[in-house]
Amino acid sequence: SYDVTQPPSVSVAPGQTARITCSGEKIGSNSVHWYQRKPGQAPVLVMFDDDDRPSGIPVRLSGSNSGDTATLTISRVEAGDEADYYCQVWDFTHGHPVFGGGTQLTV
Amino acid sequence: VDLLESGGGLGQPGGSLRLSCSTSGFSFRNYAMTWVRQAPGKGLQWVSAITDDGDRTFYAASVRGRFSISRDNSKNILFLQMDSLRAEDTAVYFCAKASEGIFGLVTAFDSWGLGTRVTVSS
């Protein structure tokens, strides 16, 4: 299967910038989507097609994707951003989506 | 957009469960739908998907031949029939709405339910 790797955890102070990476071979040629999952809540799509924000997602969140790494950047981090974040890409070999292992963001 | 899963609970190894996902707030018949699960302490795992018209279905290798996805576009409900249950199927199962009617390499999942818990144990 297509291996997609995320750091298990990222920790930042409030007001700083958090960068969550999603690494995979030539992932830059793939569309990457990002989801936020808080305990007891439904996952929320926070970024799609690398760098598009769904309506209602603050402009503090941005995305990029090039080479072997996609990145979700959260500027001016707030306590409410604390959550698990998952990237999703297409596995061309098996013909279905795969999720990264998830990154726990601690503020 | 509202998605509400039901049907989870305790299942016996080798047994069956049928999950349902009742939807409202969007034109259900125009969107592909999917099931994603999260085992205890683990990350999200894609399980299965179905196109808007129900003509095409897709499965992860770990559930192919045991799970069956279907939909009733007249009632706006998505189903997941789970047979030959295994302990490793224990997870919270989420249904999610796809961003388009087809299911392909740019499909994102833009609305999710809260999930229903499935425990497989004797």
C-alpha cells in the first residue's frame, strides 16, 4: 500500500505557528486532504485539494504540497486547535484513499 | 448536513452486524458515501465507499468479501452489512459524505457523523 507518514505529535505555544507534515513518495502529485478530530466529536474537513479551505475554516489554516511532503500550517495557534489531525491521499496501487497515522497537536 | 450512524454494539466473532447511516440536509442521491473506522488507540482507516447511484462499490482489503456497502436513495440511508466479524473489526465506525458523486483520486469527505461503536468479542 501507499505509505503516508505523519509525526505522532506536535507541540506549540499559543500564538505560535504549528506545522503538521504528511510524507509519502511523490505526494506532491497527489491531492491531499486534512481532517481535524477532537475527542467525542465528528471529524471535520479542514483543508482539501492541498490548499483549499472549506467554508467556515479560519484563514489561520493553510496547506501546501510539493515533492514528498504535504504540510498543514496553523498560524496563531489557539487552545481550540488542540486535536488530532489526519491527512488523506489516494493510494493508486489499491484504488482507494488512505489516511496518515495522525498527529496529536498539543497547545 | 446531518449524518447519524446506528446499529453498532456487541458482535460475536464470526457473527454479523448491520450499520445504518441516516442523512438529511443535502441531496443524498447526488453524492458518493463512505465508511471510515477508528480502532481503540489507532488512527482513521478507510473501510468502504459507494458511488451516488450505488452502481460501484469499493472495499479495503481487510474487509473485502466480509462487508457489503449499500444505499437506499429513496430513504437517504447508507448501510454497511458486516459479516464474519473479527476482533480486529472492533472500532468506532463513521459514515461520511463525499465531495462528489463519483469516488476517485480527489474525493474528500466533507461531512461526518459522530460514529457508532462496534465491539467484537465472545
